[in-house]
Amino acid sequence: MITLGILGKFGALFSTIPDPVVGGVFCCMFGMITAVGISNLQYVDLNSVRNLFIIGFAFLMGFAVPDYFQKNDNAIDTGVVEIDQILTVLLKTSMAVGGILSVILDNLVPGTPEERGLIQWQGIKPKEKDGTAMRDLKVYDLPFGIGNSWKISKFLPFMPYYPEETSEREEEPVALQEYRSTTDGGNKTS
């Protein structure tokens, strides 16, 4: 599309598309983007007050903060014009504000691994004998294998991380093992 946009004839061809058609395509495209984003919450406990607060606060701030910066162009004044422009563009983008706030709050507000949906996500095995699960998980990978084998990926919530399997038998997810080791599985031994 970038190459086609550089050539004037292709740009002229795309400019002939009527505005209602472009509007319909945008409605479908952004509707799908929103639905895919919400489907990522399928394993999160949506009966938890913690999770409802994080989702609601991120949505509200995703609408309110960009509206504020649309009405107040000179709200940020750091003294460096480039930094002011970068921050203003980021804070005028609803998805950026909501996404950044939800990632920060999800990592700061205490919650159990079950409540956060980590147990279920860790339970998805990247290697199945028929190859289906691995193929499905490749959708979330970054290009060029970034994030699959790097150990730092485990600590960054936006990067996929697949721990290496030690045996062929079915094991508990890593997050569940960590949770059991920190809480002693709910059993107190004396």
C-alpha cells in the first residue's frame, strides 16, 4: 500500500472510492479491531471488582483524556517542542491512553493469577502433536522470532513468552506453579 501510494495513478484510483464506501469499510474494520481486543479478555474474571475497575477506568480515561487534549492544545509545555508534540499525539489517541493505563493498572493493582487470567493463558500449550495450538499461537508472535526465546519476554506483558517444556507429560502452567509456591497451595504446615 505504501508503494502504491507513492505512485500517482494508484493514488488517483483510490481517491475515486466514494466516501460512504470508505466510511462503511472503516466501521467494519474498527468494529473488528474492538471485538478482537475485547476477546483477549476471555480468560479474565469479569466478576472481579479489581478487573472491572481496571477495564472501566481505562475505557473512561481513554475517552476523557484525548477529549481534554483536543480542547487544550497547549496543555503540555516541557520546553522542548518535539517532546511536547510526541506527548500530545500519544495523549490524543484513545487506544494509547486506554492501553497504557490498563497495562500499568493490571501490573500495579494486586490480583491472583486466576483473577488476571494468567493460569488459563499459561495453560495453552505452544506445542501440540497435531500442530494446531502452535499455529494458533503464532498469530500473537512478533516478527522475526522476537519474544519467543528471550528470557526478558517473560516480564513484559506485551511480548509472547513460551517457556521450554521439560517433558512430554502434561504439567501445571508456570503461573499456577509460582502461585502455589508463594501461597504454599493454601495449606499451612507446621
